[in-house]
Amino acid sequence: MLRQGTPAREFTDAAGLQAHYRALRERLWAPRPVQPRHADGRTRALSEAQRERELREEEERRRAVFEARAEMDALVFQVLDPEQLAREPKRIIMRVAEAFGVTHADIVGESKTARVVQARWAAIAAVREAWPNKSLPQLGRCFGGRDHTTIMHAIRTMERTGVPQPPTGRPAR
């Protein structure tokens, strides 16, 4: 870089000029350390504070949805008779899950362990018995959005081998 008043450097041979040019090019094109900045240009403390606020707001929204569902359930309990409520697929699945020592989330989830699959198949049989007019895609939706062919496989296998029975004694977790 030339400064005002300083004379330009004189080179006596081509090798010196090339070496100077290489050094200059390396210095100019060398990667510079860049301070990490947030995309919106905020400071880290401000970004963390905003993230904490967003997490609090999300938690409040979840709590409000949960409370609204609880209120709706209370209204449903007042309107529907207990016998009708006992026949709801979710409640049937929960009873079967309890009998097998697993949770509702296990049955409608992705687990493929033998104990969970047996509980799932027993729940499919129980829901199908309580709701014989439900289609296979509707049953699949009750069981975590499974494909109708998965439900069909469970039904066909249970026709051959029988409906799985809950274990006797205390279930192992």
C-alpha cells in the first residue's frame, strides 16, 4: 500500500517483483478472522433474552391448550354417558396399555419391541371389536397414523395366532 510521500519500491529483477506480488496477494486474499454475528445483528445477550421469552410464550400457549382441552373434556363428561366414553378408541387403548404395562404413547408410537407390538395388536383387536364399522384407515389413524396395511397385517396375524393376552403378574418395565 502506497503512502503519500513515500516512493514506490523499485525492483531490479523479475523474480523480486514476482515474490513481492505473491506476498501481497497472499496477504490480501488470506482469510480474515470474522467475529460471529447473529443474522439479525443483535448482541448475544439480546438474542438469548428473546429466545427465553419465546420459550416462555410457547410454554404458556401449550398450557392454555392443555387447559382448554381439560375444559372440553369436562363438558364432554357432562354430555356423554359413561358407557359411550368407555367405548372411545383412545380410552380402549389406554386400558389395554395399562393391562400390558406400557403407555398409550408406546402403543401409538414407533416402538417395535415384542411387548409393545403385542399390546398394540391387542388394542387393535379391542378397538375393532368395539367399533366394527371403523375402516382400516380410520383404525390406522387411531394408532398413531399407521397405514391401513399395517392394521390389516395385525388383524390377519391375530386370526392365525390369536389375540395376545396381557402378561400375568406384575409387568416388567
